Amino acid sequence: DAKTTQPPSMDCAEGRAANLPCNHSTISGNEYVYWYRQIHSQGPQYIIHGLKNNETNEMASLIITEDRKSSTLILPHATLRDTAVYYCIVRVARSNDYKLSFGAGTTVTVRA
Amino acid sequence: GAVVSQHPSWVICKSGTSVKIECRSLDFQATTMFWYRQFPKQSLMLMATSNEGSKATYEQGVEKDKFLINHASLTLSTLTVTSAHPEDSSFYICSARDPGSVGYTFGSGTRLTVV
């Protein structure tokens, strides 16, 4: 199973873009990269996922390097409500189960 | 979008008693649900995979007789913490995958405190 490496914490200014890196150098060809976030004392929230192409939705953009060994989640205009722990996850498949394994994540603090 | 409802959101129980936590998929059917546990300042740890109509699959180190999982219908999975002790105090979270949606949907979690 591919593991991910993220910086433990990151500060960013309100209104600026937040770029969250993730390393997944052992990812295999059929594994997706998922990003979730967890605001304090809540369940995780899905943000975005991708296989090899860059993706964008109303919450964020996901940039995956050509070799797929790393990716960056971009929050284009961070707000105070984006303060959360962000998890980069490589989806693991085992028979018909698709379980998500969470690493330590990056604690993002958006400051006014 | 897909919604997973978890109940109760918090519970306090006495040591030695059992507590049941419910996880419901509100607008989709889930043959598989997942149960996680999260201690303060730590990440989510997968406890078990709940399979509708069959036995749950437990992660290594998780006591199946202590954490009873029942997935009797396509919209409901329950986790019962039996003979709870203070060290079982934690944040329990369930999730499910809606086949018609991307990603996994998580419940809002249950804060269990055993006194």
C-alpha cells in the first residue's frame, strides 16, 4: 500500500492561496490520490481526488506530477473556515473493500 | 449529496456498561461501512469494515468481541462498545461509500467518554 508524507503543519494568510504538498512516491498505477479535511471535532470531509490529470472543483485544485510521485492541493483563497487538518490519502483496494487509511495529515491554520 | 448520519453525537457511560453507536446512510444504500477511532491529537485509525449481511472484518489489534459490529440492513450499521473502560474513551467515526458519488462520506462522529 502506498504511503503518503505531508508536512505536519502550515500557516497561511486569509485570502491567499494555500498550497499543500503530499509525497506518495510508492503509488501504483491504479491508485487514486484523495484529499480530505477534518475540522475540529467533526468527521472528515471529502475535498477532491485524481488519478493522473489535474483536477479542479468548487473547493480546490489538485495538481499531480507527471510521475505521480507527489501532488499539491491548492485552496485558491483561504478563509478562516479552512482551518483544519488536511489528509492526503492513496486509496487502498483489498478485494471488494476500498478502505481509506489516514496518515498524520497537515494542520493548516489560516490567519487573519 | 450523500449523507451519513451518526447517533449519538456524544455519550457518557459508566465503566463496565455497553454503548451502541448507530451509523445510517440517509439517501443511499451502503453494502460496506467503515468504523474509525480517533484519540485526541491523533489521526483516524480504521477499526473495522462492516459488511451488510455478513461478519465484519476487523483490523489487526482490534478486539472483535469488545467492539461488536452489526450491519443488518443496507442503510444501518451499529458499533457496540461492550464492557467499556476509560481507555475506550475516544471519538468514533463511521463512513460509507455512495456508489453514485465520488469519495467517501463520513458521519459527524460520536464522542464517547467512559467514567
